[in-house]
Amino acid sequence: MRLLALLFSFILLVACNQSDSAVNQATNPAKSAVQEDLSQLPKSPESFEKAKRILYNDIYKGHNITFYCGCDYDPKSKLVDWKSCGYVPRKNPERASRIEAEHVMPAHQFGNFRQCWREPKKVCPEKEMTGRQCCEAKDPVFETAHNDLHNLFPAVGEVNGDRSNFNWGMVEGSKREYGACPIEVDESIRRAEPPDAVKGNVARVMFYMEDTYGFKLSDQDKKLYSVWSKQDAPDEWEIERNQRIAAIQGKDNRFISGYGNKKQEVVADLKTESKTVEPKTKATATEFSCNTKKTCSQMSSCAEAKFQLKTCGNTSIDGDGDGTPCASLCK
């Protein structure tokens, strides 16, 4: 009887522990939601203010140039030299006069992968908060990603503001509104297209954020970013920047350090990729070009339309997203 009593007590204790665990997870979903692989994450700065100081003073030391526009800036005053890059303010000269820390993958985009952002009332019931405020208070995964130096770049403040949280993609035409700065922002479709010189940089950051934090990219974005990465290989500064950040955070961007290595280039091995990026033949390399994005009415043939879609990432000519551009040409 004594043995049976002990056995019954043990079973009761286990059941209570399981019940307590279930209650804790139900009443404190944030605690259970943010335990994923914290030990594997980079050691990013503990605050955004510190991240900005490190970005400006350490990472960009000796390379005081804004990301999208290539403008010189003073590292102490943080003021932008418009003449150095031919920058012309669109409508906000005050904000255009200073640099800001730009998230290549916006907080809004990766925040939506976190419960604290989507359901702040559930995760932070003790106080009314926005999704961002709740994530900053309760979610170390969000905070680590938000302050990750790999995802931060000094940018002209006006450009940072205009880009907002818009997705990256192709903007039809040449919607350039910042003087010689070639970034294109289209508010009507909430999309921004980075300059050709940094499209690969943008792509490799987006792949890094997915790879490091599990923030999933759409298949369409993966295809486009893979094209951008191949067209714009890492230059000396991108490689140097990656090494400087790795020395601080303990983790590099393997899409930069492993560029050209088939084992590292997971992007190039995507199942969807083989159907998307066709190898350039001599004919397409000489006849067609990505320098000018075209509409269907400007295409000379179905072959050029496919080149624009698959090689240049001109998704605007595939309105229904079925992978076949310009239905009038490619019937």
C-alpha cells in the first residue's frame, strides 16, 4: 500500500507540473515564444542607440559614405555633404541634411513574424502597447534582430523616411527624385528599388535575415534577390564591413563571406531558382540589357520579355504572377 501511495503521489506531482507549465505558457505567451535558439543568435548591441554609435564610429570608420546615394558625411556632426554625390532634396531638406540608421529589412517586416508585434495585447496584457513597444519590452529575438549591425546602414535621412517600410522590388520607369541619387521609391505601390551598385548588398542582407532569424522571404523575393546578388557581387568594402561586424557580433553574413562557394550559396540552390534564372546565352547577353526596364509595349519579342522578367527581375510585366510575362507576346 505504501508503494502504491508513493506511486500515486509521483503521478500527481508530474500532472501538476505539466498543468503549471501549460498555465505559464497560456498566461505568458511571450516567455514561451522567445526561447528559440537564443544562444545561436549574433551578439548584437543591447540597444538601438548603442547600435547606431557602433555603426557610425566603428563599422564605418574611415568609410563615411551613405549607403544608397554614396554621399560623404561628417562622422561627428552626422551632416551629409550633398555636393559630394549630387543629392537634391525631394521635399525635406532638414531631414536630408543628416544621416540615419536604415534597416534594409524593415522592423515592420520582421516584426510581423513575432507574436508580440501581431498580438501585443496577448503578449503584453499588463499595459497597452503597440506591437513595436511590446516586442522591444518582451522579445529578445526581435530586439537582437532590430539592433543587428548587418541590417543597419547609414543613409540620407530623407531617403530613409521616404523608403519607410516598403518592400524591395522593381520600380517601373525612372522615378528618381533625389538629384543624382539613383534610388527609386514609389509610394503608390509601396515599393522601392535600390541603386544597381548596391542591389547585391540588399539581397545578401535579406538572405542573412531569413537565414539567421527565420524571417521567411516569399519565393518571388528569393528569385529577385538571387538575380540581384549575382549581378552585383560583393566589393572590397562590403567584405570589409562584414568582417568588422563579425568581429563585434561573433557572426558574419555567410552570403558575403561564402560568395561563390556552392555549399554556402544556399540561394543559388533553391528549388525554384533553377526554373527562374536562365543562363545567359550569347544572344541574350548581346541583344538584351537590364540597364533599361521596359513595359510590355516596349518589348521586341517574347524572348526579351522573358529576359526582363527572369534575368532582370522586372516583375511588373508579369501582372498575374504566373511566371509568363506579357501575355500578348508570350501566348
